[in-house]
Amino acid sequence: MAIQSVLLNVSDISRSVEFYRRHFDAVVITSDDDTAELDLVTATLRLTRLDAAAETSWIGDDLQRGFRHVGFKVGDLDARVSALHESEVPFHLEPIHAEGDVRITFFYDPDGTLLELVEGPLQYHEVYDEDAVRADWALGTPDRPRFDHIAETVDDIDATTTHFAGLGYVLMSGIHQPSDDRGFEINFFRAGDSSLEVFTYDRADKSLRAPQTDALGFVAVEFDGAGQDETVVGALASRDVYSDPDGLLYVVAQA
């Protein structure tokens, strides 16, 4: 039950389309004044123009449970960063060499969605499913930015594992963060050609964000099929919206 699409609310369709075309080599599938769909290799971005948006309750603190960022694999991080700087895109974190022997950077799209670029194959500290890791690495270095993961912070990794196992995800691997005194760990759940990157903080208090679909930025992920037994928390474009235990919203692809 892999991620098929990432759903974003935006204030200006043309501006967002241009941003993702310029900095992610996104291929436009459809676009008009109100919506757009962009191909990013292993998933699409589905943009919806939102007028009179509510103030977002998302904050850029990974101790807030639920959605954290959208991640992409690239083969040319320095060139991408240079182009982003030239366009005066606001950065959350300049490039660093991170645990797992990869280079990463974080920045914001025009409506405040936090995005990550990752260069290099992650060298996992823990491997729980060797087949999933081999499939991950087999995708290789992308010719153009490739959607890789959605990241979220959770309170209970066991509850998260159970929830996403019901949607076809396997616990693939883990990365330790030994220099972080908050007990920070990252686990990766895999289905298809993308992952859920799950943060836990065992020695820090976390906040819970109420589900929100009426603000700019990230709204939900769309799975290519999922169970129907979770609690419905709202409606999005006349479709049921579901939530995991930490408030990450998702919808089920229509046949």
C-alpha cells in the first residue's frame, strides 16, 4: 500500500508548479487555476488552491507529533542547493553530513511545507527486512529528484508499527542518533518505492497537533489502497480522511 500522492494546499497554483518544476524537475501531468498534479518519479504531488486558509498549527519542531517533512532523493545536492539559494528560498537547515552516511538539507516551499533533499544511499544501523533494504538501494541514484519519504514524529513506535502493518508496511530499518540526548531514533517503514520515516524521542515531551485540512501546506498522503476500518476524522474533496495514532492524515486512492 505505497504512497501514491502527497496532497498539499497552496495559495497560488502557478507559483507552486513553477517552484517544483524549477527545483525538482517535476513533470506537469495536469494544471489549472485550482489544482495541479506533478510527477516526481515514485509519487505525484497533488496541489489544491486554498482561498481564505486557516492559520496553520504546524510548527517546525520535531517534538510535534504527526507530519514533519517530505523527503526526496537527489544525485546533485550541491547544484540543487545553489539554485535554491539563487532563488532566495528560505532554508531550515543548510547541507550537513548526517547519520547513515548521507548528505541532507531542509528548506521550505512557497507555502511553508518543509522539504528535504537526501544525497546518497542510507547506510542503516539496523536492518529488520533485508529484502526491503535491497529494493530501496536498487532504485539507485536518481536522474531527477525522486520522492522518497514522508517523515512524522510518533509517541509509541509499537502502535505505529501495528497501524501501518495493517496498511501493508514492513519495518525496514533504523538509524540511531547517539549525539541527541532526547533519545532520538529513526525507523523506516517500507511499501513499494517509498518509505515512512518515523521519529521517536524517548526522553522528551511531545505535543499532539489536531488534524487540519484547511491550512496551507501538507494535508495528507494518498495510499494506493488501504483498509477501511480506521476512524474517519473528516472529509477532503468528498473523500474520507483517516488518521494514524499521531495525527498523520491519509486518504485512500479511488478505483
